[in-house]
Amino acid sequence: MSRVLVPCHVKGTVALQVGDVRTSQGRPGVLVIDVSFPSVAPFELQEITFKNYYTAFLSIRVRQYTSMHTPAKWVTCLRDYCLMPDPHSEEGAQEYVSLFKHQMLCDMTRILELRLILRQPSPLWLSFTVEELQIYQQGPKSSSSMTFPTWLSNPMPCEQPGPLLAGLPDPSRVSSEVQQMWALTEMIRASHTSTKIGRFDVDGCYDLNLLSYT
């Protein structure tokens, strides 16, 4: 299935503090990244790709257009998706990730905005985020079936052959006669003897009237 990159504007991250902000031990454990699409009409989201950078869990919310008389609403389409099996180890910390619309919890049509919520509960990593973020929508459907002429797409029932042109022999009669000639040829070939026949002998005897004298 084809996909098309959607132009987007990724806003700066907003940190939500976890822990006591009055001590040096406090650190942001949650980041929020908003993505807008100022030059694109509401679209159907097909895929999200990015490179992880030490984010352990990802949630995604989308703002969807409903109607002219109803304000757009935010809906959670992905909740606590695991990017690092163990937040305290390196596994998955810098992997490329692709998320598709069939993995989402809601319909991904009429998208206006996107919000990524990143979580990293481990204090081992000084910073975390997602990089190389790209949003795709479904591209125009490729014409998988070729357009055939009407006469080929809707074949007519088998028709009887038209009358033969005047002056031409009937093909079926010609074929029958050729078969008979072939059979007669085979019979003559099978009955052909290999015995050498003399010029004037008849049943091994000579007729004196046929002999020539010198």
C-alpha cells in the first residue's frame, strides 16, 4: 500500500516534573511533544515512524475534526506503548520504530493534531526523546487492475462461424479427403514387397515372345 509523507510542524518538548522540584533529585520523567499540520487538511493517518532515544513508554493522543458545529476533541489512540522492555537497560533505547493505524485504539481519520507523551521512569538516563519523527497518510490507490476493452471484459457467447466465402472448399471436407489419402498411402507402403522383380520375368518364368534377339 502506498503512503505519502505529511508535512508537519513539531513543537518543542514540554517537560512534566516527576519528583520533588525543590531538590536536585527531581528530574522530568514525562515529555510532551505536539505536532501540527498547518498546510494539510484533516487526513487519515497511515503510519508514524521515528527513532527512539531512551524513551521507555509512548502514548499518543490525536485531535480529530468532527463537524463545523462541534469542536474538535482529543482522543487517546495509543496508551503506554513499550519502547524499552527494561527502562534500566539499553535494549530498545535507540531503535527505529514504525506504528501503523491498525495498532491504534481509535479511528485515525480526520486528524488535525498529534500529541506524543513520552515516559522514562528510570533515573539512569539524563535525557530522552524521539527523533526523526515522520507522519504518513495513505497515498492514492494504485490501479492494480488494468482497464480492458469492453469486448474483452465482457466476452460474448461462442458464435457459430459465418458462411464460407464463395469458391473456397469446405475445410471439413478437405480434411476428410486428406485423411483418406494418408490412410491409403500407409496401406500401400505396408504392402510393398522387397523382392526384386526382373524386367521380363513373370512368376519366375520368361515369355519368349518378350525376349529380344541380337
